Amino acid sequence: MMRTPAVLLLAGLLPAFVVTESSDAAARAHELLAKQVALQAPGFAAVVAVDGRIVWSEYSGFADLQARNPVTVTSRFRIGSISKSLTAACLMRLVERGVIDLDAPVQKYVPDFPVKAEGAITTRLLAGHLAGIRHHTKEEPFLNRPFPDVAAGLKLFANDPLVAPPGAKFHYSGNGWTLVSAVIESAANRDFLDCMQREVIAPLGLTHTRPDRAGAEDSERTAFYQPGANGFVAAPTVDFSYLWAGGGYLSTAEDLVKFASALLRPGYLGEESRRLMFTSQKTATGETTGYGLGWFVTQDNQGRPIWYHDGGSHGGTAVLLIRPETHTVAAILCNLSGADLNGHAMKLADLFAPPATK
């Protein structure tokens, strides 16, 4: 495997630096990323938007170390579980049109999925990680074989026992989102990827967001890396066709802030859909989970709301964060497994946030 010493980035990196608003905040943001992100990843992209308008962005490092291709505004990174947030938007569009009932047993849409003795699994529970479906095994993320359709992905876990009765416990589950995609596909009578294109990508103009197809030619897709003993090594080759909905998409930082900004006000989605997405679900005993429908929902130490999702996959780490009080969105993406980005996204959002709106 190719190895690239980390010192190479310090000695040879000329960052592509873009600032759309000149301010002290921009200088502080650049310093933050230079010290905290640029040193831990081959390349990264970071964007902040306020009220749907990009106010700052920075692109630094290499999309491909071997080819020495720099990261640009159109560099596509693996976004991992932020794919769930995209899928949740597709889901809610269908709910708004009455195509999907969140509280119907999933067998209404996927009749071949086994009925579980512990209780009914609904799409609402699946989208909130409350259905009791197990997460991926250690081996599943390394699968490198094509799955012909969503139904084939269900076979990995459909007959496995639940980790808890439906509604009893928050248990993060990428597999649960594969079942969500099967519900979407069946209810809409359309291929899942086509549904995503029609309901999310095209309406919002996410022109650089697409499924990560193994073997596809894509000049704007980054190369993917993981930490090695002496620098960065190529991440394992994988096929994401078994988990499109939960972790199989590529995107850019600009596309992600455009997507999240569209959720700040009614329009693309109605008020009720937004409320459901960004309100924590509860267990059967009334315990809040900190997760709505495709989004983590929490607060900072001053009690101000934060909506976010992070994502990690082979050769990619990403975070997308919304500060709803200030209508501020921040995204950071890099082409390295296991990078630490979440806290930096919050700092970026706060650097550029206007006074809280009422």
C-alpha cells in the first residue's frame, strides 16, 4: 500500500484558501483549521453558511496524494452517515404526500421482512435508531461485492435477533436505514437511488452529490486514506451498495451546507416535517434519545440547540452542523478515516454566527 509521511504535508502543502467575507472570523477560522485539521488529514473542505448564503470557505491539501491533485470546491468526499440525513429528507417528502405512514409496521411496505415477536417495527422507529435492528458487524463494512438491489442488503440482517424490543432502547443501526430505504423504494414504487435523485438531489440543486459507486470513473472523487504507522495509507477498497441510505453517498462541503440550509425554514419541507426531524424521539419509557429522524439533536452548555450528523467511512470523515437559532450551518469533510472534526464544526459555526434571531 502507498505510504505518505505526514511531514510531506507540512513541507509541500500550498493550501487553496478561499474567503468569501473578509473578517477577523475568517482569519481565526483559517488558524483553527491549519492547526487542528490540516495536520491530521491529506485534504479537507470546510464551508459556513448563514441564512442560506455561504459566508466563508476553505479548501486545503490534496484530494489525491499520489497524483498531487489539490482539494477544490468540487472535490467529492465520502460523507458516511450524513447519508442518513439526506435519506431522512427523502423519507419526509414521501410522508408529506401520504405515500408513507411512519407508524405503520414495515411489513406494509416490505412484506417479506420477518415479523419480530418482540413487537412491531415501524419506519419512525427505524429512522430514530429505536427499532432494535443490529448495527453492522465488524466484517460488513469491509464487504467488497455488489448488491444488486436494496432487498439483497436486507438479507444481511433480516433474520437476526433484535438487540432490544422495538421502542425500548436507542441502538445506533446503519442496517436499520437499509430497511428505511426498502420502505421508501416499495412505497414510491421506484428505485431508491432514483427516489433520492428526484426528492432530494435535484430539487435542492445538489449537483455534486451522488452515490459512491464502486469502480465508477469519477475525476472529482477524492482518493481515500487511513492512518498508517508512518503517515497515510490507502483505505481498503469497498462497495457501498448494501448501505446507500445509511452511509453510501459522496458530496461536497458546499452541497451539504446548501442541503442543511434548506431545512432551516419551511419550503422544501413543511413545518411539521422539520419539527419531527429535529425533535428527539423517546423510548417507550419516556427517555429522550438525542436523535430525531436522521439527525442528532442536542444542546450546548448554554442550552442552545444544535442539530448535526457526523459520518465516518473508509477514507472519509465528515460533519454537518446546524445552529438553528442563528441560521448558521457548517460542514467539514476530509479524505481520512477516523478524523476528529465535530468540535471544529461547532467552533466554525459560532465564529460566523450573527446574533441569535428571535
